[in-house]
Amino acid sequence: MLCRHNYNRYLMWVVIITFSSSMPAAALDVMLDKWYVGIFTYGNFQLSDRNEMRHRDGLDLGETSIFTRGRLSSRVSLLSEHSLQPHHYREDQFKLERLVVRYEISENHWTEFGKLHTPANYWNDHYHHGRLFFPTVDRPLYFADNFFAIHDIGLRLGGSTVSQAFHYDLFLASGRHAVPSADGDQIFPDGIQSLNAAVSYLWQTWVFRTAIYIDGFRNASPLLRSHTFSVFMENRKIRYLSEFAANFVEAGKTGPQTRKISLYQSLIYKLHPRIHIVVGADYLSGNSEVDSDDGLLVGLVGATLVRNAQMTLKTQLERHNLGNRRHTRLVSQLAVGI
């Protein structure tokens, strides 16, 4: 007899398989020669003038990500991502990060169903857990502060205009309390609980993206609303990413509203195909109903050595400022992908 945790995982697989098997029979020839499997991992070595829990001196092993992508037919594809990390670093040593079935409706429009990264901003929609392609060692600060659900389970619609200049995303999902919950990942246990809509504009080498994320609008939990704006640019010499996010949590119609803002900036100069210089800044405000408390500001400068498409070594010198508390951190990260 299945326990509820295993039942929900089983149900998720059944829905995904049913979704893919409902496609036209002529499109169900599995293309085994078009599958890709990648393994990505990383480790950090860091030194700090204040040995705090968030930045302990020494060597830390990061996640190992197993990434699988392939075509089931000319229109149907499958993507999965699992991560592993020793129990010393997190309670769940093995996690299902993504499991997605994608159906190409037409040349410019598609739909996805499953557990996926929310299209809440450029970063969350483009980078996986392996960190090989991250512009900086760490993710922006807002990821640790629940500005939006990183993963969710639901139905996503996406596409672009004929000119490819405008792109849209609409994601109807189960909500942050369903992924994960005490009973494991669940598919719409309380109906549609979250909505994520994004619009992107592509101009030459630039990408401009704005999005809204709303969670908890159908139950008694506090309503979470996030507004994001992303700017990305890359050419032969420069790679730039800016991420702005404003987060609002409402405790009922008459309750207080808390607000946080975050701003992440990274600029990479490609001095040489194998040597990249990076400067960046990351800001996260404190909780506030009216005015911001002391926020956390991180400034960084560093270099990335690119061995090839499968290996990078990032080294950063960071200055962390939180009110009257300040500390300096030197960190190196080796990221590998095969």
C-alpha cells in the first residue's frame, strides 16, 4: 500500500506520462539518438575575517546535478534534473529539482507540464543547479529570502511573436506550500494557488524581462506578490545581468504588509577567451512596513578561469555590510560539467 508521500510522486508520474501519451500517435516514435545527459558539480573554498555560519572557513562540497533532456517525438520532449548533496549540508540528500514534459504547439508556441523552475526572472529561468554557467559564485541574495517559489508544479504556456522580438510566459501552478510539502511534491492539492506571468523583449544582444508572481490567493495563507525586472546582455567581450525584485507579503486584508527589495548586478569583461574579470553588487533590504531596516549589501570583484566548456574556476573577493557588521570573504569555486 502506497504511503501518501509516495502516492503523490506516483500521481505526478502518471499525469506526466498521460500528458505525453495523449499526443498524436504519429508523433510518438522515441528519438533515442537525441538524448543528452549531463552531470554538474562544484566545490567552494573560502576564508573570512569573521567565521560565521553562513560563510564558514574551509572547503564545502556543493550540489551534484544530474541533468537529462531528450526528445520523445518531433513535438514532445522530456527534461529532468536531480541534485545530490551529502547529509552534512542538507537533510534531503537526493532531490527531484525538475521533471517536465514539453509539447511544441507550433513553431513559436509551446506548453510544459510538471515540476519546473518558475519564470519569475531571467536567472531562475536560465540557470540550473550545477553552477558551471553562473556569472558569480553565489546566486542573488533574494533566493535565500523566498521572494518567489524557485520550483513549482503546474502548467506553463510560452511563446514568441513571429519576429522573435517579444516572448511571453504564463505559469499556473500549485503554490509554494505544495513544493515541497510534508507529504512530498503535490500536484494542485488545493487547486491553482500561484500565477506567474512574464514578458520579454529582445533587442540585438539585449534581453529585457518583466514578471509578476502571486502565490496564496486561494487559501488563508499570507498572500505573496513579487515584481521583477531583468536585463541581460552578452556580446563578444561583455556579459551583463541586472536583477531587480520587490516582494510584498500581506497578512489578510486588514493585516500589515511587509516589503523587501533586492538588486543584483554583475558585469563580466572577457579579457581573454579563458580569463574573465567580474565585478558585482548585491543588495537585500530588511523587513519593513514603511521604511527599510538595515539591509545586506555585498560588493565583489574577481576573475574566472575558463578551462573549457566543462570547467571553470571562479575566485572572488567580497565585502559584506549589514548595518554596523562588516566582514570580508575570499572564495574560490571549481565547477565541473561532463
